[in-house]
Amino acid sequence: MGVLKRLSGKDDTMRRIFQNSIALMVVVIVMFLIIPLPETILDILIIANISISIVILMVTMTISEALEFSIFPSLLLITTLFRLGLNVSTTRAILGFEGGASGAPGTPVIQTFGQLITQGNIVLGIIIFFIIVLVQFIVITKGAERVAEVAARFTLDAMPGKQMAIDADLSSGLINEQQARERRGKIQREADFYGAMDGATKIVKGDATMSLIITAINLIGGIIIGSLNGVGDLGTVAQTYSIATIGDGLVSQLPALMISTATGMIVTRSVSDGSLNSDVIQQFAAQPRAILTAGAVLIILGLIPGTPHAPLLVVGVALAVLGYLMSGRIERQEAAELAQPEEPVQADLAAVPSETDYYKDINNVYGLLSVDPIEMEFGYSLIPLVDESSGGKLISRIVIFRRQYAQDMGFVIPSIRLHDSSALGTNQYVVKIKGEEVARGEILVDYYLALEPTSPGGEIDGIETIEPAYGIPSRWILPENKEMAEIYGYTVIDPLSVMQTHLSEVVRRHAYELLGRAEVIQLVENLKKSAPELVEEAIPNMLSYANLERILKNLLKEGVPIRDLATILETTVDSLMTTKDLDMVTENIRVALNRTITRRFCEHGQLRVVTLDAEVEKRVISSLSKNEQGIYLAMGPDLMQTIVNQLAEYLKKFNDLSQTPIVLTSQVIRIYLSRMLSQFYPSVYVLSFNEITSDVQIQSLGNISLDAAPSRPERRAAAV
């Protein structure tokens, strides 16, 4: 029994050593820099270095995608450190040679490689060696570095679009949550891999530079040491140490060259179903005409007098025969495909159920009831703006907008489904909220939209239109007129920005409709991570999810951020102790969020507003009535006409100043006045004095009074 325990303990020890073998190897490599190694061990390590580089090169040629060899950046660092450690050890062996009967400087492997490349001609050997080094340094290493840098940048730039595509597939039901997580993980790994490769290529470049320096040190230092130690005359010393230096450089540069080639190969490797070998054979075999043409050209050149006939004819005939065989093979495959019976195809078609049979299953009918929260349909001409394969950047713009809106408002916009529609015009697009159209626009892809200024410096030819997001008079102009339009004071916008801005404004305007029970629960669960006691106190003891949803919708509808959910819950709990009216609770929350509201609407410490005359406020207060549902505003038509018409005049001032229209009033009537004005001017915000911090300078652009003659108000559905 004791013997078995000892054997088991030894197995566990060996297993732990094996599991940490790479870490131990790195420590041993570092020790190479300090501890001298015997010649036999040094030769074994040199051969091992060459073998490792061959294995790495073969692995990069057999993988189908870069992530299959994701350890390559770290492995590149380890192999480079290993090679540099061997360089230090071989330098010590070369420069430590004292002459006499001890043989030659370096190790037997170094001497063998040195003799192999020099062949008795030192000058030729040095030239060939430096050619190998320069090929690696200038061609392979520099090219791999640039490719890795570009691949890393493109991969990072494409991440938002790929994430958006995954969200779109998930929302449409093409993939499940597990598949979405796997795809997101793969995208993150790709970004990490190419980012690491961008840095790893700098290591390869530094290794090539260091190899040149070490070679020069070995040659110059060897000649100096050999002359001082009396190895021989200057010519003998130079020849002796040149062979050793070239051999040392070669056994170091051969693995470095293969590793550099592997680096360039892995960063240029595109995703495919097979290895590099199979892809090359398959793709060349698919083009027999090119091979036949090349063979024919070589045969013609071989028949011209004065050319090397034998090599040209041999290679040309070989290519012609190879191309002919490949062409015959492809023709036989095509004939076999055409000769196949169509029964399997018919069987497959018969296996697909008809529409009537499909909807016989009631579960399939339920699939028709799903409604996308946000949906955007567009005509055929607008596809290039959306399709990433065609260079479209709408998806990436949407990702940026979702992130920015979440930071500003504290609410994550759900996935937006994008698809083309044959029912629309080629240049039209439609935005739908929960299956219903809420906005429509039309853009010209090959034009620019020029927003007309108040006083343009000149006239620009173009197609007159209205900017879809804000209703500003504009015109579509040709690209060649863009610079002139900017000189005249026009604001020029590209078509993609026009569509993206319109979509963003529509989403902002209807964000409160997108906030459902599931989103509220998710927000609360996120808050529970940082304030579990607050959530436990508030929900569900004092506040239900339904009431919280109503409060948050009220805030979002009037442009108040809900990011500070902790303050919202705390204020709600305190307010519910004195009142059950959710409107009053909402008003108390707005007061608690006064810094947020002030930051949202204040610019440069100033807040430009329109105020209400004291008599007007009294009339509005006297118009408040109460029933079983709560308090409501029963304003007379004359007073309503006065307020609406005077406000319309002040809105022109806000437009001239490019300011958000704000009406400032008392807290008592704020919510009721806001609901009334939103029917006529949805872009107008109504704030109370309690919602403005004391450090803000309030500038009044006007005062609504009872003096103006009333006229009939007009309902407006667009932003003013």
C-alpha cells in the first residue's frame, strides 16, 4: 500500500511538472543568458530550435483560420527569447575560443553550417548570409508587420458591425442566445489575437535587428580576440572566425526566417474550410485555362531561336499536359452533374411543406404574431448604405448611437431590424415602432443635403426638399457643388448621416414606448448589484414594476435621463409615504434630478426660457379639476389659444438661436401644461423653477401674458 502511495505521489509530481513545463522552459531560457552550456547540449538546443520553427511553419500552413493557432503571439515571444538565449550562448562559445589544438570556434553544428554556406569562399559566404538576413528583415518581417497592423485596425473597426449583425440575427430568431454568445466570444478573440499579433511583429523586427548586431559583434570581436590570443595571422583569424560567425548566424537566421514566414502567413490567412495546401490545389485546379495558356506561351518561347530551348520546352509541355488533364477532369465532373437524375431534387422539394401544410401547425401561426420593437425598411437604392459588404456604415453608426444614448439617458435601445422592402420607392425608407410606421423619408444616394442658412451667401442649384429629422428647408446638391455650398454658409450632410440622424431622432422621440416591463426588470436587476438593500426595500413592498415602468416612461417622454436609478427609487419610496399619485411622485423625482435636468438643457451656464405671466399661471391653476382618475387640466379655449399662439412667436427666437425651446413655470402646473403643449409643439420642454439649480443664469426670451389677441391654434405634429 505504501509503495502504491509513493508511486501515485510520483505520478502527481510528474503531472504537475508536465503541466508547468512551458513556464519552466521560459525560466531555463532566461538562464541561458547567464550559464555557459556545453557544446553537446548547445548543438542539441540549436537543432531543437530549427525543429520547432519547422513545426510552427507547418501548423500555420495546415490551419483553416487564425484562431486555431491563437497561442501564436505568445509562442512567438517564447521562440524569440529562446533564439536570443542561444545567440548569447553561441557568442560565448565563439569568442571564448583560445586557439591551439582545441579545434575551431563555436560548436560542431555551427562549424558544419558555416562550411556549408562558405564552401571555402569566405566573401561569397558573407554575401549569401547577408542576403538571407536582408530578405528576412526588409521583405518578410517588414511586410508581416504592416499586414498585422492593418489586420488589427480593420478587425477592431469591424467589431461594432459584427456585433450589430449578431444582434440582428438574434432578434430575428436565426440564432439562439448560446450561438450569439459564441459568436461574440469569437469576435472578441479575433480582436485580441490580431491586436497581440500587431505587437508580436515588433518582436520579430527587433529579433532581426539584434541578429545583425550579434553577427557583427562575433566577427569583429572574434578577429580582435583571435589576434590577441595568437590564433594565427590576421588572414587565418579572419577566416576562422568568419566561418564560425556565418555558421552561428545561419543556425539562428534559418529558424527566424521560418518563424517570420509563419507570422506573415497567419496574419494573411483568410477563413476557409481547408488548409493552405488544399486551398492552393483546389483553386489552381479550378483554372486549367490559365495553366494551359502559360504552357503554350513557354512552348512558343522555346521555339524562338536564341532562347534556352530545353528548359522552356520541358516546363511548357509539363504545364500544358497538367492543364489539359485538369480541364478534362472538370468537364467530366460537369457532365456527371448534368447526368444525375432529378429525383433527389424533387424529393427534397417534396420534403419542404407547402404554406398551407406549414400553417396547419398552430405553433407556426404564433410566429406571425411577433412584433419588432424598432424596424427600418428601405428601398433598393439605399441598400449600399446599410450592407456592410458594400461598405455601408449604418449599422456601426447605430451601435455608436445606442452606446451614446445609454450613457446619456440610462436606457439601452433594443435591436433595430433592418431590411429592404419592395413596397417602397427606391430612395425611400420607413421607421416603424412596434410594427407601425412613425416616420418616413427619402434621400438621394449620389447627392449631398445642404441645409439652408438664415441668410445664405449665394444660391446653389439643387433639388428643394425638407430635412426629414428637423423639418429644415434644404436642397439636394451634386458632389461638385459641395465646397461652394459650404462657402455660402450651407450645412452640407452626406446621405448616410441624414438617414442615421432621422432614425436617431425618431428613436429618441419614441424611447418611452420601447421601455417595457422586461426592460424595467433588467434595469432593476442591474441596480441590485450595487444597491441590493434599496431594491429590496422598494420592490415589491412599496412599488410594483408596473408603477415603476409608468414613472420611468413619464421621465423618458419628457427627455429626463433615468440613468440615476438609485436616486429615482429613493425619491419614489419617500414620496409614496405621503402620496399615491404617480404624477406627483414623478414631479418629486424631477426635483431630485435637478442637476441632471439642468445639465441636459443648460448651455454655458445659461438657460434661455419663456416664462408665464402671474395672471396666466393663476388662470391655469384655476383650470385644474379632479375626478376619480386624478387631477386634469380643463382649460378654456380662449386661454389655450392665447398661450399657444404667443408661444409660436417665441419659438422663432429659439430657432434663430438654435436653442431647445423651454417654458419655465411653477411646479404646481408644470406637468399639466406640458401635456397640453405637447399636443401642439412636441419639441417644447416645460420645466419648473425647482428643477433648475441655483448656479444657472436664466435668460428670458419672452413672457406669455393675457394681452395678446387670441386666434385659432393649429395642431402641429412635427418639431418646430
